[in-house]
Amino acid sequence: MLAIKLSKTGKTNKKMFRLVISEKGRDPYGDVLEILGSYNPHSKELVVKTDRVKHWISKGAQMTATVNNLFVGKNIVAGKKVTASKSRKPKKAAPEPVAPKKEA
């Protein structure tokens, strides 16, 4: 299955991302079918080939949650934002310490 996902580029403290399309289980830094654009998280600049994105979605490509939220925020695709990360379940409350029994 094909997926539109982010591939990290740039320097250590100045990350940039490419929007790429590749197999879902494949490494995003390896071979990709096409580079669809780029995203700069520092300036929130999103450059996208909108016609190519719509082409791949019509062919059945999926989007990761983060990419979906970027596209919905910039009105590239219609829909609702999804939860990008799963929140942890709250830890069970620790049992209260048992007080020693008083002998009468």
C-alpha cells in the first residue's frame, strides 16, 4: 500500500521535511516514487504539488496522520484532523500503604 509521508532532511537543529510517496512499510529515507513537496516546521511553510497529491490519493494512496493534519489545515484535502499520536493510558493508582495493625 502506498502512503504519503514525511521524510526528514536538514541539519540537526534545523529540521526540514520532504513530502514523499512510497510503500507504507518502506524506509522513508530510501527509494521513493515521487517527491510531492516540502515542509518547514520552523516557519510553518508548506510547499505542495497539489495536483500530484490529489492524483495519488485518487489512486488509493493513504496519508499518515501528521500529513493529513497538515493538508486539512492548509485546505488541500477536505476532512477532519485526526489524532497524530496515541496518548498513554493513565497509570494505575499505587495502592495505599498498609498501616501496621495495633494490638489491643
